[in-house]
Amino acid sequence: MKKQLIASIHEKELQLAKLKQHIDKSDICSDLYNKVLIEKAILKKQLDDLKNNSIANRIKHLVSRRESKLICDYFKG
């Protein structure tokens, strides 16, 4: 998953480099440039979330072992 996101980000960067030359020439190119820029930002956010989630999941895993509940805990009260 991580490699696919990095490859997609690199592909978007190449597309942006090609479109940047034609931004002033056409409204369609300008709109396409903006669209690709947004797609790249979304991919970067997903990559950051993937990195952060792995750290967060490790912490949750450690904490959840300490606070594990027994089935009888749900029927108290």
C-alpha cells in the first residue's frame, strides 16, 4: 500500500511538471493542473495517515492489553 501511494505521488508530480508549462495557455490545462494538485495532496495525506496510524495502532495495542476486559465486566451493574 505504501509503495503504491509513493508511486502514485511520483506520477502526479510528473503530470504536474508537464502541465505547469501549459497553465497560462488554456483554462482546461489550468483546471487539470488544479485537479492533479488536489489528487496529489490527497495521496500525501493518505500516506501521512498510514504512517501515523501504524504508530497509533502500536500504542493502542500496548494500552489495550493493560485495560483488557473480561466478559463478566460487561454484565456488572
